Amino acid sequence: QEQLKVAHHLHRGGMFNLERLRYKARCAEAIESNNLLRPTVMSLIIDGMDQNHCKIPYLGGQNTFKSPLTQHITGVKEHGVGLTLFRNFNNITKGADLTIYCVLKKLENFKSRHGYYPEKLFLQVDGGSENANQYLLAALELLVVKRCCRDVYYTRLPTGHTHEDIDAAFAVIWSCFCSDPCETLQSYKKRIEDAFNKTSLHATIEDVLVVPNYRKLLGPCITKGFARMHKEIHTQHQWRFFAVPVDPMFPLGCKTTFRAYSADQVVEFVKKPKGQCLSKVGRYTGLEPVTLFVRWYPTALCDPNRVGVEGLYILEKLPSCPVGMGTFIEPCDFDVGSSDYIKKCIIEVHRQWQAFDTHATILNDWNVWADTHAPKSDSAVEYVTNSRTRKFYNMPMRIVLFNPTVYMSPDNWLNKLGGYSDYDPNFKWPEAIAIAMNSVASDRFNPHPPEARVYSALDEQIVLKKQNFCDATVLYYDGRLKTATAKLLKEMLRRRVGYSGEEPCLTGVKTELINRIKDVHLQMIIIFARKLSPPDMEFVDSIFRQDTSYPEIANKVVASITTPNTNVSVEVSTKTIQELKLAQPLSKSLMNGVWKLFEKRDQRIYDAHKEVNDGKQHYIPFKRSYFIPPQFLEALLEFQPDNNNILDEYFPERFQMASMHRAYFLEKLREDDDCFCVFIADFDLKCLFYIEPTCTDADRLNDSERATRLCELFNTFLDSTMEAALRGPIWTITRRFGNNVMKCPAQQTDFDSGMYVFLFVYFFVHDCPAIFDECDVTRMRKQLAYWLLKEYLPM
């Protein structure tokens, strides 16, 4: 029983709370936007009501009606606005067409209120087949293609954790019919609206008597072989559609990406024989908890035919339908026998109440509905062409979506952001880890999809490394950070932006903020401690084994590291990579490649953060860091105040330097051996850090004669060349972690200076205490070689 409680806590903290947090954040963003003069964000949640609660006539709890008419209620809640109940009857099948109709109708209502469509749309659904299908995804992509919306997020809420807010609305409906009879459709509608008038939620009912056949329109336009996105472990719970320029890679101007969950990491349970489980809860239950890391797919490396291109597209061409006066989209066929079912209900109504004069109103209401609304046959085409009923056929957004020549031209796209916190400080992630993979099949983009999950065996080295890190940093998290202000902690968290560009949650008390910072650092330690896989190891070894006595092999470029948005690259040759073999010093050329890796990482995070957050209310741009090659410090040592060439060469964006975070200056102390140091300028704290691998603690760093000399030169340099915003108090060398709080690892060999510098900076950019030893330095040589060859730095 105790282990079941542990499993429940893991599930609640690692799935329910995280997905709910994301859902509440989306709701809050829409609600905040709705309170503005020009709302630009719309959030919808869709669910269907239990049909057992929707039969009419309803005679109360003690009696039953022989042939009742079944109503299907589809509730669509627009957060911050109200609830719309779309009511249809036996003639319409619950499916993708009805869901698309409801979404488009709500968008049309938004436009009628504000005069424009929302810039961003959040759509939350459950896993029913009417919601989890390719046609709804294609319709959402079409909204972006036609520039009705810039961003559309489709989120399938996990089973059991979906509709706490819309289910509460359905409870209001059920409570008003739990015992009192309701004989007519009109009285059913009025009673529901009266019930919601007593609550804070405004509700309306709209009858849907016929819906367009969207599947027939969209089906031929969807890329072939599109499958495995809504089935079992292959399910992708979140899809994003966003506008991009039209080009050959995205011919309709919409990039589509997806991921397994809306949170960056969750806990999943894998069913295994109890004897194979590593965790205690797994050995008792046979359900092994796994920390699943979630990423957006397709990545730039998923499709060999689109290397470097992220995302895909669902629609290969635009759907079209007849346009002009009197034309219409072909409607969905009515269910076979549905008209007879309605006739039986009408006959039974007459049989039940015709003998009673006091029930004349009931009969009259049913007769009016049967004469004006009810279909007389099972032909939907006949229904929409009949002069009696054609007015009930609504085709929302028909012109803008299904006329190939019509596009919206939004003149102002803005976003606003809200927040929500549901953080459990006692929650701990499972040690076993897995990664969600690109398992959605598509003939064009992914004809041979991999398995949905890649599981990593529990590595005792990772567990030991995490434990050692926690033991060594107790004073840092429980002492140093607890004395920091909440503002400083939030600034540290705000910097913890990954390649997704999404910021972490910044709400909560100081203890919660510190725990989040520690969680991010532990994730970095996992990546730091993880060994290369056998295929990756063989890939690196194949480069190491090459004979560099031949110049054509030695000088062959194996990596060309280019920063996004620039044309400047650093080329790394086979001979340079082989410096990372054991017991070899590192050259300035290789360290330039390492510095370029850091710069590329920072630029990609900056670009992703800007793409996701630009335009949001209170948007704070992600401050750039710059990684300056050794030539700068060499020039600085010979710097003259009247010589600005050094500034033009290494700081071409100097007029934006007030928005910089840090600058990392690399220096090779002696040309004849492996001896590097790092000089770091923090433009937020207006202080300097100096890292020399042979130094072990802050006091020795401060006493370094070279550090003092560089500090003086840097102050002179700033005072004579930089804008006034960077002047003021004299910048000084600062202890990295505070006196007696953290000691820096010291270099133990004559050839590892470059590796120590790399590891110091790797920890430093994450504001993480540098906890590593000589064994880590040796192991990380091959890891660094792999990252250089792949031109990618994780985290």
C-alpha cells in the first residue's frame, strides 16, 4: 500500500500537476488577453456530455419515455468569455466534422465580437476519435495557412486529467434535470440557460442540424501515409502550427511540430516483470517509473531529405469548394434511419399527451419543431436545398478557408501572457530516463518511424554523480542561495531557457525557486555524467583512428561550426579533433571551436526565446552572452585608450552591449604548452571573474597577479570605449561562489588546461557549481569530440 502511494505521488507530481500547470497557464494567457482593449489570444476546451443525461422528453427519475429523442451536447468553453453548448440530434454522427464545425463557429463568434480573428489559438480536447484525428489537425493548419491565426496550439489532455472546468459546467446541467421532468426541446434549452444565469459562467445553446463534410474537403489535401499520432504510446499530446514565410520547405507557409506532452519532462510508468524493475515501487508493482524528456519534432536531423529544416506540413495543397451565390459545401450524410427515429419520437409524444388538454403547449412545441426544423428524410443534400430548412445550414468561415484566392491580412499580431503555479517541492524525478521519439508516420517526412520511446538503462555512475553533486553543494543551495533575494533567484531561473525557448515558471516562494534551480542543475549533471552510446563512441573512435600523417587526412574539415544568423564559422580538422585523445594538450584552434560551440548554443537559445516570447506583455529579451577568442585578450594587453580598432573587431554590436549578459574571454597563457585561462565580464553584476585551472579557490584567484592586471586594463578599456551605461564603479574580480562556500577543482596534469577551462565554463554558463574531478576530465574528452563533430552543445 505504501508503494502504491509512492506511485500515485509520482504520477500526480510528474504528470497531472505538470500538464495541469501548462493548461492553466494557457487559460490564464487567454483570460488576461480578454481583459485588454484588443484581445489577441483565444483558449477553447471541448468535451461531449454523457448522452444518458441528454434524452428528451425526460419524465424525471421515476418514469421513462418509450422513444426519446437523443440529444448530443458538445460543450465548448472559451476561457474568460463563457460556454457554448452545441446541440445536435440522431441525424448527425459525432465525429471530426462536428468538432471542426464547433471550432470554426467559435472563431467566427470571436471575429463578430472584435472584428478580427485571434492571433493565437489554444485548443484543448480529450482523446475521443472526434478530436484525435488528422482532419482536425489539417483544419487547424489551414487556419494558419490562411493567416486567420499566427499560432495554433492543439493539446490533447491526458486521460483522467482533462476537464475539471468543463465537467463542472456539465454538472450544472445534470443538477437541473436530476429529478424534474422536461418535456420539450425549447424547455430544455431555457432551463439550462436559466441554471447558468445563477452562476458566474454565461452559457448559450446553439442547435446544429447539419454540418459540412470537412473530411471530404480536407482528405485529398493531407500528406499521404500520415498515421501513428493518436495511438497508444505513439500519441503526441501537443501540436503547434505557426506561420512562416512561404518557401519550398513550407509551400503553404505553415510549420507544424509536435511533441509527446505539453510539459518538457513527465513521469511515465513502464510495465515490466517485477524482477527486472530497478526502483522500489517497480519491484512491488511491476510498474517502473521513468523520467521522460520531451522535445519538439521533427528536428532538423529527423528527415534526411530536409536536413537542417525543423517541422513538417500536413496539407500538401489548399482545399477548395464552389464559391458564389447559392453554392455550399457538401454536407455530411445523415445517419441511416435517423429520420424514422425522429418520427417515432413525434408519434410517441402525441400518444403520450394528446389526450390531455393541459399538455397542448407540449404538443404545439413538438409540432412546430417537426415542421420547421426536423429532417423529413435521411438525405442531407435534400435538407440544405429545401427552402424550408436551408437557412439552418451554417458554414462558418467558408469563404476565407475554402476559397483558394482569399487570405486574411492581419495588421497587428500581439501576444499577452499569464501564469500559473502548481509546484510540489517534495516531488522527485525517477532515476530511470527515456526520450520521446519522432514516431509519427508519414510517407513524405517519416516513412520509417522509430520506436516511440528510447529507454536508458539506469546508470549507477549517473546516480553516484548526482549524489556526489548534492552532497558537495549543500552549502550552496541551503546556505548561499537562501540568503539571495527572490529577484536574484528569478533572474537565475529566467536564464534557464532551453532550445525550446520557453521560460521556466517564475512564481512561488524562495524555497520553490531554489528547488527549481537545483532541478535544472541536476538535469545538467545527468547530461554531463551520461556516457556516449556505443554507436556514438564508435563514431568518435573512427575519427581518432585516422592516420594524420597524410596531409589530406590531417587537414580534412570534419566540423564547420557556424553561429545562426551569421556567416562566420570555425573549421575543425581531423588533426585538431585528435588532440582530444588521452594525454594530449589542446591547441588554440580546437579551443576556438569550443568557444564557437558555446556561442552557437547561446544564439540558438536567444532566437528560440525571441520566437516564442516576442510581443508578449512584459516581455524581457533574453540577454546575449559573447564568447571572445584569445586574440582579444592579447590585444587588450597592448591596448591604448585612443585605439578603437579592438572594439570594432571584437564588439561589432557594441551599441547593444547594455543588453549583454556576459562576455567570456579566452586566453592562451603560453604558446608552447596547454595553458589557458578565462576572463569573464558579467554586465548584470558589473564585476569580473577570472578562472585559471591551476588555482583552487576564490582567494587564490583574487591574488593572481595576472587577474589584477587584466582587471585594470578592462576598466580602462570600458571607460574609454563603452557607453555610459557600463561605466560607474570600478569593476573588480569577484568570488564566484562566495568565501568558503565552494572550492574550484584544480588541474592535476600538464596537458588538461583546455579541458578544465571547457568544464569550468560549461558549469558557469548554467550558474551551476563546478563539481567534477580528474576522471570526469578524461571521460569528457571523447564527449567533447562528439559534440564538436555534431556541432551541437546540449543544454
